[in-house]
Amino acid sequence: MQIKVRSLREALGLLGTVVPKKALLPVLINVLLKDGQAIATDLEVAVAVELPDVEGKCLIPYCSVADLLKRVPGAETLTIEQEGGKLNLTWSSGKASYEVPDPEDYPPLPQVSGLPEQTIEQTVDGDDLVRALLSVVDYCSTKEDRPVLNGVALLLSENVQVASADGFRLALKTLPLALPAAEGLGEVIIPAKAVRVLGRLWDKTPRVAPLDSSLVRVITAKKQLELALSSQMLKVSFGAVTLTTMLIQGTPPKYRQLIPEDTPLKVRVFAPDLERAVRRVQAVARKSRGGVRLTWSEDMMTVSSRSDKKSAEAVVAVATEGGDGRVALDVDYLLGYLQGKEGLVEMGVTDTHSPVFFRHGSSPLVLIMPLLVEWEPKSAVVAEAEQVAEQAQDETEAEEKPKRGRKKRD
């Protein structure tokens, strides 16, 4: 087959988001060229890019060929031939050859299947959906003990919601997007990895607008996304790209029920001001199990942290509702939420044991579990008593070690 270098190079640039660097199946480090498409998969996520000049079927080693094409002029025509286990590439000023597997060994693309009433096919505003998925994906759990927390839940209704949680944090966002549920299909869980791959592909794929459109219309044109969904599989297509992924099986938590209807204490603060205050006490917080204490009254909040030998605090202006309050949060969770935000953030607190909610503009609603800390510093008498008790325990253990040694020898 013959194909423009520029076209193949652009396709490989998109497929690089899913080609595994190390794979259980060695054939997966290759890209399959077949019937007008370039295809890559890691067995979890599969991506296909349209390449009309592709005829027949062959495998190309992704890393080697992608690196080679960086140094070949884009206007060149590349001739690709596969004979047995050997791939030959030629262009006007050079050639290259590689050992490759049999293209028949490459796994087929998964397909969305099911009865019509149990599947969903719809064209949606991709900008809204993809942006929402990306806004909550960082709240997914990375632990494998609860797979249903390893992805983003898509809650289907007249106003679609996306949600994720890791056991300590929860993020939920409602979209002005109608995606009615199908029979037995009211909610699905999209793997976090698939969401991130979708986000990268969405950013790299150009917007398409009518040829007679002005530049402003091209820039502001909405990107439509064709979605096909079953209980097992999700398929999305936009431009020349199609992404397919297996869904995580299981029932997601009842996210809506975890959101408090209202909180008695509310604090409004400029996000950059609070972020700077938290960063000032960050070093001390990391030495005290990552805890940051937030204490407020009227129009002022004190951000503080303390360890056995150090303490730090900063003050920030706030607007409060409901009276004085206090809560302790993990420094990394708090900074992760505040990072990059401008304008006012609203924090809602029920008590020092209940989840703290955060709202900011069109960002997702976020809940963070508080830390249990000692709010009052220990008195000198208590601290001395604890130190004496620790010393006594150490002495007891030191005395018992020789006895255990003698028992073993006996």
C-alpha cells in the first residue's frame, strides 16, 4: 500500500495514547493497518483512526516507525509491503525493514452488542461530556479492592450526571445533557484509563465545521460525539477517531444519597488566597500526618498545622454564614482541589466528623472526609505522663526479649 507520511504520522500520534510499552501479548506493541484504518489496543481500550489509503492488512512496530517518520518529510509517499514476517518501508530517499508478527494474531476490535431496547445510540455535545468526565476522573480510586471505584460513573437521565470517589473524596457534576436510560441500563462505570485516553484524543482531534464557515465559527463550533452504549461496552466516535472500551462491571455507590442537602456552616473564600495559606503550612503538615486545621470566626480564617516540634499558621479573609467553626483536612486533598481555581470557593461544614463539601463555579461538587485531630494542645502534665508510659513500655519490652530468647533455646 502507499500512504502519505504526514497522514500515517498523525495517526500514530493519536494511537500512541493506547499502545502499551510493555505488553503481555507482544503483538500489542504494534499498530494494525487494516481496511482503511490504523488500530491500536492494550486489551482494555481500543482506538481506531481512519486512513482511507490503507488497503489490505499489515502490522507496523509503533515505536520504531513513529520515531522514523519524525525524520521523513511529511509530503513523501511511503510504500509499505509485508512479506511473511518482514515489513518493508520505502520512500524516495530511503528505506527501512522490520521483523513483525502475523497480522492475523492481532486481537479484533470489540463491538457494542445487545438488544435494541438494551442499548443506547445517540449524538451528544462532546465538549460538555468529555470535559465533565475529565473533571472528576482524578477522584477515582487507584486501589484494586473495590473495582467500582476505579472508574467514572455515568448516571443516565434527562440531566446526565458523572461521579467518582476513592473512599475519602467524592466528585459529582450534573450536565445540561439528556441521555435517557435504556432497559436495565441506568448507570455505567467507565474505566479511569479510558476517560484519560478519551480526553487526550479529544484535545488532539481538530474541530470540523462547514467549509464556508468563518474562522470564528470554526473555533467556536461544537464537537459532536457519537455514542453507543451497552451494559458491557462503550463506543465513542468523533472526527476520524473511534474509541472502544470495556465497562467496569458492578453497581456504583449511591452518590446522590451521599450529598448533604444543606450544611449549617458555610465559608466563602478566594481560592488563590486559601491555596497560598495552605502552602505556607504544607511542610509542617506533612510531618503531622498531613493534617491542616481550618478555624474561622466572622470574617477571618486561621490555617494551621503542628507537629511535635514545629507549628505554622496563616490567616486569610473569609465570609462566613452560620457562625464559628473548625475542621481538619488532608493537605494533599485540599491543595489538589484548590489548584488552578480562581474566584470564590464555598465550603460547607456540618461538624468535625462529617464530609466537607466544596463548590466552585461550574466545577464538580466535591466532598472530602475530614481528619480526626486533637484540637487542644496537650498540657505539660499529660505530655510528660505519656512520655513516662512510653519509656516504661520500652523497658518492659527490653526485659522480655532475653526471656523469649531463653524459652526458644529451651
